[in-house]
Amino acid sequence: MSKIRLVMTCGGEPNKELLKKFDSKYDVEQITDNKSDEELINAIKDADVVYLGGDDYFSKKVLENAPKLKLLAFGGTGYESYIDAKAATELGIAITNTPEANSDTVAEFAIGLLLSLQRNITMTNNLTKKGIWNRMVSREIKGQEIGIIGMGAIASRVARILVKGFGAKVSYFNRTRIKEIENELKINYKSKEDLLKESDVVFIAITENESTWNFIDKKEFDLMKDTAILIDPARPKLINPAALFDALSNKKIKGCAMDGYYTEPDKDKYGLLKLDDSTFISTSYIACRTTDAWDRTDDIAFTSIKDFFETGTSDKIVTPEFEKNRRK
């Protein structure tokens, strides 16, 4: 019986310890990321499965040139930013992801963004290192009205930290109400408009795809308090950059902190990176980067791979429509 060919993409140096997680049924190769379409095509041309742990995008062109490929195992949740899911489904290639593997990690980071911006930690650190004391006055999290957009794995953890750890008043907006968490945490469901109008702090923690790009735009900023803070630990594209610059520059809101940015930092066509640290904070896509989250991600992804090739399916498949065209 021929071996199952597994190609693992990774950011940075390959981790040889990961190779030990697979038995002799698998022929495993690790490759670094940031490859062109042509380089990816060459790397996965004979692969049965690819584990996506890097930043490459698997386009329709790449997938069409991988005739043996049956499974794309994505390390994370936002697979649509890295895979042409429509093309994969049409080609009969399954996609799995690793829900909740990094939820605690990202939730912790989201709270860190709030503390850093609201308590002026980043700003006063940078001023102090320049020899300037600025003993700014800020607010506690306790007692504030905090709204969360979304109530998935990350958002629910943020809610628990805010309610149980800080004693904050939390409300949320989601496509569907989740009565269990409302009862558990004594939080309120609000419409998107009411949440934006009434919140001192707004977290946005939803999946990024074409339908959620610019979820926060000029209309939403116009609803918000001029003292409000916006926290985005998910993806920058959820917020319209031009509308955000206008809102911050014209003091329609007090500040925004996000993980990541719209462009490379040296190609800042939106001007946000020139804003004061008390107004805008951007980090380099590090919210999910902990060894703990990586270990959980690998374990969940590898289990889904083994399940798929041993049983024909996995409970982590996110594109069940692939079955119509499943590759043999």
C-alpha cells in the first residue's frame, strides 16, 4: 500500500518534532511559506493532504495542479483568507480547521489590546523611553459598557474574562442569540445599532470573509460615542480603513487597537500608522502566536488528518459540500 503524501507548510524554520507525530503510513515533508503559485504547485503536485501552517494562499490555480490532493487541513479558523474554498469544493477537496485551538490565546491578547490602549500603556512607555513623563488619567474596565460583536469561541472567552475577571457590563450582537451564555454570564443581547450607540468599548470578533469586509464602516462610526474604543483582535479588513482614519482623525471615536494591518507597515497608504499611540495601536499578527496554541492546533489538525484517511471523514470538516465531487 502506497504511503499518504503529507506536505506541511510552516512559517519560519520547520519543526522536526512534528514529523514524529505521524506513523509509517505517511510520507511527510515540511516546506517554508511565502512561495509563489509556481513554487507551491511544484511542492504539492503529488500531495494527498496539505497542512497549512504558513501564510501562503492556495488559489484555484494551485489546487487545479494538485491532482492527488484530497484534504487541506488548515491550522486556525479563518481558512477563507488562505484557501479558495469554492475552488476546493468544486474540485472535491475537503477542508478542515482547528476551532478553539487558539481561542484562549487570542482572547487574552484582545484584553491586552484594550488595557494597552485604554490605560495608555503603549503611549506612556514610548514617551518614558524618550525621557518624557506623561502621567495620564484613564478609566477602569470595571463598570464600563462593553459590547462584543460576535459570540464564537474567542468572543465568548473575552466575555467571560470581562464579566468574571473585571466586573464589566457586557452586551453582544450575533447573527443568532445564544441563550446559554446570556444566562451564564448575565449579559444582554442587543441589535448591532444599539450596541454601537451604547458601548464604551466595542470588540469585534467575527470571521473575516467577503461578506464581513468593512463590517464597521462610516455608518457604524457615526453611531458610536466619541469616547468609545474599538478593539479588533481578528482581522483588519473587518474595519474600513478610510472610515477608521476619518473617525480617529476627527475624534468621532477615542481610539482603536487591532492585531495586524491592511498593508505591510512600510507601505501605509491609509495613514493610520502615523497616528498617535493614544489613538491607534497595531501589532504584527501576534494574537494567536503562543506555543500553547500552536501545540493545540497541531494536535487537532493531525487528528483530523488521521480521521479523514482512516474513516473517510472528520468532525472538523468545514466544507461538507465537497462530498458531491469527492476525489477518489
